[in-house]
Amino acid sequence: MPPAQPVAVIGAGSWGTALAVLLAGDGRPVRLWSHEAPHVAELLQFGENKSFLPGISLPTNIQPTGDLAEALRDNALPLLVIPSHAFRSVLEAIKPLLGNGTPVAWATKGLDPASGNLLSDSAAAILGSEHPLAIVSGPSFAAEVAKGLPTAVTVAASDPAFAQRLAELLRAEAFRTYYSEDLIGVQIGGAVKNVLAIAAGAVAGAGLGASAEAAMVTRGFVELRRVGAAYGARPETLMGLSGLGDLILSCGSAQSRNFAYGQALGRGEELEGRPLAEGVATAAIAAEIAASRGIEAPIVAAVDAVLKGKISITDAVAALLSRPLKSETD
């Protein structure tokens, strides 16, 4: 049998490391790239990502590296697991290292902060049309995946064959994958739910009660669907793992960085130095998108205003509650 195609996981945070561990489970070569030399040294010395995923041993077929060319050699399949603000720069760095027609996948949930575009649009603009594109998204916590706890996600690509191939590559005994051609819907679900998780966390942190949390999540999901519809996302995608499923997970646990950020916001805690919450950058983009396209998204707008210090959480909730009466299904 020919040797298994190597995978280059670009980004050695908690989620990138968890996916590297998952992919290494069938014995294939996996390269785990970090942009920081001390972090690479840590991974090599301890065989563990003590900085971002402590307690999980790295299989011996995972090769940590700080060299993108080394990570991508032998036509390795790149899987980008990086913050959205670094997405464009990393794509530009790997472009000359990719073979002709090499597919590119990512597990980043956000929008391009430089342009406000979907990440797939930015990737297509940078790489050209010859590289098939895919995203991995859904309700998943890195530590649980790395420990082998049951998880299910969606793999979406405009090329159905690539979606199925990547879903098969990621599938494991406790990691269920579903494939989809709705690249837009899966991206919208993963990006907008981060903003709504901040809202849910802020309500929880401010001690406004479980009823308010439930209302915030439910009405937030309506807004997510409105944004998705404006982009042409399929309704069934947003009702699935990468929409509703991810929203439920992210809005109900402090393991979610966005929910935890919202909690700290609601409690009036210091936010400087907290772990990256993608929803902070996405809130401004999503609010601008909603405003420019005439999409009714008052929760998204409120999160953006609170994050910018324009309004307090108490005043934001009061404004949401005092909006004119309307049918729930409008």
C-alpha cells in the first residue's frame, strides 16, 4: 500500500493540537506547526502542549515544527487552525509551498477582519480557483476531542469529493463526521455563534437569570438564521451541528472562550490578557454586515455596542426588552 498522505496542522493552539492528535490516531504522519520557536521547543522537549493542551501526550507520529516548508513537504494536506486575524497572512505564506491543486482546509470560526469577507472568499482570492477549499466546524471542545470523548462535526466543501475525503480522514471511533456542500452556511454558523456566545455569557455573568439566557440564545439563533439567509446558506445547515449545535455548546459552558469572555464582561472583570475570543472581532463585522444589508439583528448590534463601550449590559438588555411588539415568527 502507498504511504498515507501527511497532514500539516498549521497552528498549535489547543484546537490545532487536538486535531493533530486525532489525525495521528491511524498512524499517518502529522506535522504540527507553531509560529513561535520556544513553543516548538516545548512540544519537542515534553511531547506535550503544556501551554495550550496540558495533560495530553503527543503521539510519536506528530512532528512539531516551526518551518512551514517542512510542515508542507511531500504534498501534505494543510489544515489551518489559526485565529481569523492571521488567516490571510498564513495563506499568503503557504501559497508558494503548495503543490498544484493541493486542497486547503481550515478549522477557524470567524470572518476576515481585514475585509469582512467569509474566509472562503479570502482563501479563493489569495490561492486562486485551482485549490479546493473546506472547513471543519461544529460543537467541539479541544480537551474533550483530545481525550477521545464523543464528538460530531461537519466538514463542508464546495467540491463534494473533497468534503467526503476530509470527513473520512477525520473520522475516528469517537469522532463522528458529516459532510456538506454548504460551505457558506457552515462558515456563517461558526462565526456568528461566537458573537451570540458572548451575549449569553454576559447575561450569565451579570446574573440576569436562566430565563434571560434562554431567551438570548433562542432569539440569537433567529438572527444567525437571518444572516445565513442573506448569504444564501441552507436553512438545514444552520439547524445542524455547525449552526444550532455549536450555538448550544458555546452558549452553555465556560469552556467556550467566547462565553467565558462574556461572563467576565458581565461581571465587570478585567478583560485585558484574556484568551482570544473570536467573537470580539466578529461582532463588529457582523453588526456592520447586518446594518448594510438591512438584516434585523439587535442582539448582534448590542454585543458590538457593549464591546465598544457605547452602552452598558443593563441598558442593552433594557433596550432589547423594550423593542416594539411583533410576531415571534417574523
